[in-house]
Amino acid sequence: MNMKYLIPKFIDNDFKGKNISLYIFYLISPITIIRSIIHLFAPDGGAKSIANIPLHLYSKNASDTIIHIFSEWGLSQLIMGILYLIVLLKYKSLIPLMYLFLVIEYSTRLLLTIYKPIVIEGHAPGGVANYFLVPLLIILFILSLKKNQ
């Protein structure tokens, strides 16, 4: 594992890590953008339709606030998705750093679920997926730092 690949001296389009981590990053980028667009434009921001938050149990003002926050989250995801896309197109040497950001994001989501739980009706796909994604992203991060031979 070569930590100098995490923040390279020169940022270019030369990815030195294992190819599997590059190929999976090609999947992560559009998925991030698609998810962001759903949160931005779904009438409920995905709060009820995806995350199973029981908006009907809250006042209209509270529900509108939750929907707004989900939409803002979509905007943040869109910005990250565009950054991932730019990295894929022009700056592949930054992919290990992008994986580190993904590990931090999804690990923190998992911790927030434990320490600041929310009321949901059923299981939110993202909440369940985080248990699988965190270890996978850690592995992909490590592979992105290993020299491809």
C-alpha cells in the first residue's frame, strides 16, 4: 500500500491503484449523481418514498422542513457526484482520496444511525446498504492505494 497515492505530488489522469477500484468508481459516480437528482426533484425529496420517514405523522411545517433538508442533501450529493465525474475524466490520480471521502461519509452515516436514530416505517435501502458499503469501500480504498502490476 502506497500512501503517496492518497495525495499525489502531481495531480494527473494516471491511476496507479488496482483496476477493480477504478472500475467500481465508474459505477459509484453516476449512482451518486442519480441519487442526488432523485433527492432534488422527488416531491418528498425521497424522505418518505425512499427513506420511509413517516411524514404524515408530522405537522405540514415539519414535513416540509424534512423534505427541504433531503433536497439540500441531494444538492450536496450532486456536487460530490460532479466532483467524482471530473476526477474520472481528468484527475484519476485523486481516486484514492475520493475513496477516503466515501469511507468517511458512509462510516459517519452508519454512526449517525446508531447515535442519532430517526423514526422510519420499515427499512430504508440506504440504511441497510451502509452495513455492506462501509467494508466494501474500505477494501476499495486500500486497493486504490496498491500499485497495479
